[in-house]
Amino acid sequence: MVAYTLVNRGNVALAPELEIRAEGRFGEVPGRGSRALPVELLPGQRVELTEPWPGAPVLDRVRVTVTVTAPGGARATGTASAWFVPWRAAGRPGLGLLALGGTTLAALFLVRGRRTRPRPPDGVAPGEAPEERGPSPAPEHELTGASR
């Protein structure tokens, strides 16, 4: 839908004609050709209208130009830009990618957690308990700093 407002600031009634053009990132977007509007604008009158846009793009950034002309040389142009994004279609793959990223992150944390576990000393088979050895005491002279 294209919504616009027409205002007659002159002192003569107008029978306007409308043309809608749209340019997107991928070229010209099909719009509406020039056609007479079913209204007569009296002096000082303001009318808000909408036009259906059957050829609206699905994914594009579009600059829409609305041009209104009336017999006698009256002419006005207005432009606006809009993004067209298929949020429903983009939402499903986005949620899937988010879930895939979360699963990958969880797997990385699990693998990293396994790597940080203490390893048994060399010469001990996995699952076999190492011999219970206490720390070997340091020689007396090393504790006191005395020479031998």
C-alpha cells in the first residue's frame, strides 16, 4: 500500500492525475501508471488516499516517487524510501541458525571441559589408580638455608 495526502492550496478546483514510480536496488519496480483520481480537490481541501501496490517487492530497498498533476499546470512530487523484508521467511532460518550456533557453542564447552581434566601421570594406564606416593621431603639443608 502507498499512502499519501493531497492538499489544494490554490483557489481553483483540481481534478488530479496520479503516477507512482519506484526504483529499487535491483532496478525499477513495477508501479502504477498515470491515472485520473476519483476525487475533485476544492480550494483548501485536504484528502488522504491509499493506493494498492500489487507489484511490491519482497526483498529490496525502494525509493517511491508519487507525482500528481492537474490540468492548468499544477504539479507536485513527493518521495519516500522503504525497506521491504520478508520477516516471516527470514525469521525461520534465523532461528535455525541461532539454534545451530547454540548447539555448537555447547559442544565446544563440553569438549573444552574434557580437556581441562587432570591427566594421570606417565606410565599409568587410563582407569588405573596411580600409586599413592606422598610428596618427598626436601633435604634439611634446603629448608634452613644452611650449607652442608
